Amino acid sequence: MGQTVKLTAADGFKLDAYRADPAGTPKGAVVIIQEIFGVNKHIKEVCDGYAADGYVAIAPALFDRVEKGMELGYDPESQETGKSTRGKLNWDDSLADAQAAADAVRDAGKVAIIGYCFGGSVAWLGATRGNYDASVSYYGGNAADFADEKPKCPIICHIGTEDKGIGPDKVAKIKAAQPDVPVYMYEGAGHGFNCDHRSSYNEDAAKLARQRTLDFLAEHIASQAATA
């Protein structure tokens, strides 16, 4: 369904992105922000899924700033590689690359940013610093570090109760700083619960979070004139 496209960020950096388009008139667009494993098979499947639901979906390869074409698995070695690569990035560059993706699909209508893990933190910052119509943050571990930054667009957060990287203290910090932001907690779910390629996958939590996300998109970015 999808294809690799080229993007150019505001600073001139060129990066790849995976783009999937719906069969009918788009309802809008979503920028999908990767975990620490790159724009791999799972992230491409996520894009394909949103395209099937009527949205143009695009996933910028944020790791291209460090190494082109990085697509990792979920074994311990890949996790260490992903963490190391993530550590070589800075937020401003990641936001610039995400914004390049948003600009590339703006002709589809309103644009939301949806991020997972590392991408969940980028999605939070996209809401506070970027130019989006809506934002969805899945278990963004660094969101609490920026909790005092007020979102400029509607945002929701999905977090598992068993997520060791986002403990009760971080959740409490987000809620205290932004009481109007819905923070959905998923009982028994751990980090990465949305990814069906990982051992932490939680089917019930993933389905509920996705439905809430689709409802949120329908409310804030979907064009009423579009066909599904």
C-alpha cells in the first residue's frame, strides 16, 4: 500500500519517509513517529492501518540523521542500537523532520501527529512546539520532562499501568501540569503495548487505545466531506 518518499527539512537535511495513501478521498493526514527501532515493518504496518481508515499516513525516518535506512528488530542487541542512535539525536532536529512530513501531506487536510515510545515524546513536543491540528502520544517517556509546555492543539496520551519507563510520578507530573489533557491508563499493559511484534503487546489495550485515537481523529481532523 505504501511507498518510500523523500523529504527535505527546514535546515536542508534530506530524509526518507514511508507514505501510505487511502483508497478514497482523504479524511486528513497523520504523521506517524517511530519508536527507537526506526521506520521498520511495524511502523509501516501502522501507516497502512491508518491509510485503510481513510487518512494519508507518513512516517519520517528520524534515524536518518544518524544512519540511513535503519530498521531494527526487538532483540536486546537491537534495543541497545536503538537507544544509542536515539541518544545521538536532538529534539529540534526530530521536530524539524516531523514537520517536513506534516508539510508534505498538508494538502490532504488537517494533520495530526501520532508517536510511540520515543515518538510519543516527539508527539508531545509536536503539540507544544509544532504546527499540528491534533496529537496522540503513546507512552512517551520524556513527555513529563516537558509537561509545563502547554499544547497548542488537542492532545491525548496512552500509557500502560505497568510501564516501567513512565511510572506514577511521571504520570502525576503530566496530569498536574496539564489537567485538561486526557491521559488514558491501560491496566496491566507495559511499555510498547501497541506493537504486535513485541512481547509486551497487549491486544486489549492496543485495540482500545486505537479506537480512542480514531474517535479523537474523527473529532479533530477528519473532513466531513471525505469518503472512507
